[in-house]
Amino acid sequence: MRLKRATSSGDRSNALWGRGSRGESRSNALWGRGGRRAGATIASFAVVCALAASATAAGVGSSGNGGGRGFGNLRSFVAPELLSSIQQNPRQSFDVILQGSPKTRSHGFIQKVVQDKSGASDENVGAGAVKKEFLSLDGARLTLTGRQILRIARVGLAQSIVPNDTVKMSGVQMPTYNTQLWPWATGAAVDWLNGTPKAPTIAIVDSGIDATRSDVAGRVLGQVNLASLPGNTPTGDGYGHGTFVAGIAAGSAPGYAGVAPKANLMSVDIMNDQGQATVADVVAAADWILQNKTTYNIKVANFSLHSVSRASVQFDPIDQAVEKLWLNGVTVVAAAGNYAVNGAASGVQFAPGNDPFVITVGAADIGTQVSARDDTSAPWSAWGYTPDGFMKPDIGAPGRYMVGPVPTSGVLYSQRPASVTSPGYMQLSGTSFAAPVVSGAAAMLLGQHPTWTPDQVKGALMVSATPEPQVKLGQLGVGDVNVAAARALRLNHIPNPNAALEQFVGAAADGTAVFDAAAWASAASNDAAWSDAAWSDAAWSDAAWASAAWASAAWSDAAWASAAWASAAWSDAAWSDAAWSDAAWADNANAEPPVPVDQTTIDPQTQDAELAALGIVDPNCDPTVDTCVLPGGLLDPPADTTPPVDTPPALLP
Ligand SMILES: [Ca+2]
Ligand SMILES: [Ca+2]
């Protein structure tokens, strides 16, 4: 569900960004032009500076409206410095905190404010102005114009209206950043700091990567061409999908930071310029990674694709290939697929997403707020049981209306002109683009904990996931990935979601580890409770999501009993080199039309609030591994009055 902004586009830029021109002023407002550097000023002074600077920039006296009535008839408390700024320009917008009566609930109080339409058209408040409803106090954060604030104060709809003092964080100059909402919803900003751990190499098994893009330049260690079908541009990315995936995982262009912007990348190109590949190409890609992982320090492999033949892990060559990677130290991340219809359970039928070891990722629609309260599952994001009875996906990540880099020469770029948001960038939807969020998170975890196994990476991402209150159990696995929470884990022991499978892992003739699927199938057919061990670990009790509920759903013997692999329908023909259909690409999401870009972005004030919530006060200090103080050491970090990014919701009406 998207909230439509109530104001016209001209007003919108004013309301959201506080200045007449969008674009550059957004980055300026956050990234500290004009001397608003962290630690340079005390909090209250910074607030005044920010408000005054904005009002000046917007042009004092340019509006002239709203000055007709004085401030003597206000029934709500309005902070004096706020009133003074409103007086200069009532059409200027302000990041404020409204508090209602202590006796009312925050939601009801805010609904009253939004529903009151008795004022002039530019005085009434739209739902889009509400940035965050607080659980701990009877209030909310809103972006309001001066005229809207005065209206609320005159009618007495709020008890108090004060500036959001997290504006004091405005001076943190991040080395890289992203003005899209999605990285903020996953806590990715902790990965954008100087001094964050250096992530290992991520292999992108896809259509290639345009290594000349500033998003990835200097970090693509190699481009391997394994595409067997004709029509493949041998270097770069003739289609465009792989560059986008790489940008989400590890982009570093200004304004388009990915989750792990310093990670190196390896392009394993298996897709021709029409987006076609074969099963054998995917297996060859896994082989290549297995043989070269040490040379290039590859510890994560991203597969934003799936086969189109329903299969059991006992027989599927792609599953066997990715298991081999997993069991030999490469964390495999796979897209769930885009073939659910209207949110109904579709099963996760196809490899590699149906493999029990790997991390399978579903696509969340993160709505318009950083918090998960307005999140839904993208209606096409595949979920449910695999043919072997495993509940998938394991985890969710933002995957709807994502903006990322696509080479302008790529076929995808010319195929969907309506999805181009700016030169070289497109808005696309699909589990293809949720998977690399998790690949980036996995790489950062491995940067911080270089000795961790893929099982530990999966366990850490799952135990720290943000619950999704509006999503059915299992639809997005245990919830949305939260890289900040995963990196901040201080557990003595990370629970292993694959613990029950380990008893079936043995050594192959060449000494590598291998999963004995036949032994597993035999054990599972004799004892439906075989998987309980994976979820009995006490460490799961640290999870914010309900581990008990997940444990009961994680594997189903009923789903297994109906598996197609048990029938004769299975044939060698399924693995012929027939080109994949477009459905194999987890990119399309039924060619979902794009939404206006301003519905997928985050305003500077909210970015500041999130930086504060993440503990980011110094661009050189990573709060997940260090104790950070403001540069200069003169001041302690400001008290954090904002609920954490992953506040468990549950208070919806
Ligand atoms: Ca290609
Ligand atoms: Ca959200």
C-alpha cells in the first residue's frame, strides 16, 4: 500500500526537503554543507541552525500567507524556536514531534489529526506527513508546514509540538549514502562508514556486471563468461540484470550505496543478452566458484535466478551444486521467485531457492516508513513448502520498487523505459533484488567474523531478523533482514538453522563435504520429528520473532509426502539445455509498473533520526564494533529518543 502525497509536486519538494529545489538540496541538507558538522555545535543550537538555514534558503517572505493571524490564540504548546521559524516562513516544512493527551493512544490521536479536514486545504494534514508513531510515548513524528502546525495548535489537536531534536545529527558526513528507503529499513547505513570491516568477495551469478560503472568501479575482480547460449556480450552486462543485483549488494556510487559498498565482486556471467541461460551454466558457475574461491576470497555467492522444473534436492543438479558451495565455505543466497499470486502460498518449487541449506530470500514491500509496521510481502513473492517439505523463504528483504544501476546499453534498459528513474538507474521489483540485500549483509557479517561458516551467517541473519507483523508466518521467513542488528549480535553462540541436516553431511571422494540426500530422505521418512533439533537451540529464544511458531512450520512431512519427485514424472528431459523462459529470471515480478520515485525515498530528517537510532555519530566510527562518541570527544552522543529501527510492532489497531 502506497500513501499518496497530499500535496502538489511543488509543495511536495518543499514539504519533504525544506527547499525549493529537490535533487541537490536533499543531499546538502543531510550531508552537512554549510558547516553543520558533527560535534561542531550543541544540540539545541544545531536545531536552531537547521531551521533557520532552511527558512532562509526557502526565501523569507516569499509566501506571505499565514501571517494574518497572530500566535496569541494557540491552544497547544509550540516550542518558541519553532514558532520563530514559522513566523519567518509559514510554508516552510518542519520535522516535529506531536504529543497528545497522555490518556489517548498514539494511533488514535494521530488519526484525529489526519482526519480533521476543517482547515484550509494547505492546513490539513495528510497521512503521508506521519513519519513514525511512537510506542513509548503518546505521540508521533511528522513533517508539517508552519501553517499546518499553527492550525493544529489553534484547534488544540495536540498537547505540544516541538522540533525533532534528532536534527542535531545532520552534520554526520557519511562516506557514502543512499536516499532510497530500502537500505534504511535494513540498517545498512552501519556498513557505509569508514572503518567498517572489509567484506570478502561476492560472486554474482547473473547476466554479467558493467565494471565501468562508478557503482562498482575498481572492485570487480574478474568477469568470467560461462554463458553457453548464443548472443552473449562476453564482458560487461549486455542484459542489465546483473549490474543491478551487484549495485544492491555492493554499490558505492554517491546516493546509491548498496549494503556492502566496499566488498569486491566477481562477475560470473551465465546469461545472454536476452536473459537466457541453461541449468548446465548454473552448475558450471558453482563449479567455477568452488575452484576459485580461495584465489579471489569469494565467501558469498548470489543466485537471483531459479530453474523452471520442479525438483527434489535428491535429484536437482543445481541444488547439489549450491550445497557443495555451502558445505565448503561459500554462503549461498538465492531468490525465492516471483510466482506467488496475490500473496497466496505458492510453494518454493525450484532450485536453488528450494535447497534447505542455502539462504532463500523473499521480497518485502517496505511501504513508506522505515519501521516494519507498514511492511507487507510483495504479492508475487514465492513462499511455502518446497517439494521436500522445507518452509521457504528463510528471510525477507526489500524487493519491491528498488532503484539501482543498469547499463544504458543493456537490453533491459531499452525494454522498460518507464522504469528508468535517472540516466543509468532503473526501478525494478522482484526477489532478484531482495536476494542481494542479504548477500551484502552476509558479506559484512563475514567481514566482521572471518571464520564464520555459512551456517553461522544464516543463523545470525535469522536470529536478528525484524518481525513482520502484517505478514503471515513463513511468507517472508522469520522476518526482514537487519544487517545492523546482525552485526551487533553479541551471542556466545549463534544458533544453527541447519543443525538437523548436519548428520547427513559426509566426505566426498575428493575430500570435500557433501550432503547425503538419500540418507536424509530415509531418515525423514522414518521420523517426522527429525528436524526438531535445528530449532531446539536455546539461542533462538533471543530472536524477536516467535521461534516456537517457526519451529513448528519449518519442515512438513505432509508437504514432503506429496512431492512430485516421488512420482515417475521426473525425467532426464527436465535437464536438457532448453533455454530458460523469462520466468526463470526472478526480476520481472509480472512487469509490475513503477511507482513515483519520491514514494521510495527517505527524507533527510528521517535519515538523521535513523543515523541516531543506529548510534552513528562519527563517520569514522562503526557503532556495531566500537563505542562511538562525537568527534573531538567534547560531547557524549545524544540521548536516543527514537525507537530502534527494528521495534517489534504489534500495536496496530
Ligand atoms: Ca551476459
Ligand atoms: Ca516499512
